Amino acid sequence: MPHSPDAAVLDAVPNPRPGVLYLIRFTCPEFTSLCPVTGQPDFAHIVIDYAPDRTIVESKSLKLFMGSFRNHAAFHEDCTVGIGQRLVMELTPKWLRIAGYWYPRGGIPIDVFWQTASPPDGLWLPDQGVPPYRGRG
């Protein structure tokens, strides 16, 4: 496991279907990082959707990259947007969006969403399947 997100290597491999508009989704329901204020663990359900161009991310390298946040202290917003920006930098996709559904600590859930632009015309975007947080009521 890489010791930090900066040390993690994301491997880009050739897109097996270049020229075809399609969606790739990665779901990380057990994402973990550390609170930069308290050092306590933070947990999130991360959903990454992207329309590839010439390359796709190799899934094991993505798994190791995501795991490298386990001992990384950063705010929810920094983790979520930073993951998306790093993927864009490495892959140069046609389009990417990321959603971070963070589990509450202190009674407040924080959901963070970022995308590169409006989705391309004709791209099928299924619902992310993550219900809004309802608490105990």
C-alpha cells in the first residue's frame, strides 16, 4: 500500500473501445481517511463516473490509490475533489464526476460532488444508488 496519495501510482492503460462513448463507474463503499483536526477516522461511500478517451485506469492501481488515503489527514472536500482532479490529470477523460457521501461524525453528514463539465450528449448516466442520509428518524 502506498504511504500517501502523492506516492500512489495510477496506471493508465489503452482504452479497449476508443471512439465509443460509454461510462465507467467505480464504487468505493468503504473509503477511509483521517480527520486533519482530530486524527479520527472518516468514512465515505465514493462513486466515480467517467467517460474515457484514449486511456482507462487500471483497477488495482486505483484500489491502491484509494487505500493510500487510509492514513492521510485531509478534509472531506479535499479528498473528494483531489481524487477527481488526480484522475483527470492522469487519464484526461472526456468527462468525469465524483461523489463523496461522507458518513456523519458529530451529527452532520457532508456530501461532496465535483465534475469536469456537463456530461457529453448521449452518455447514459445511471443513478448513483446512494440514498440521502436520514439519520435515525
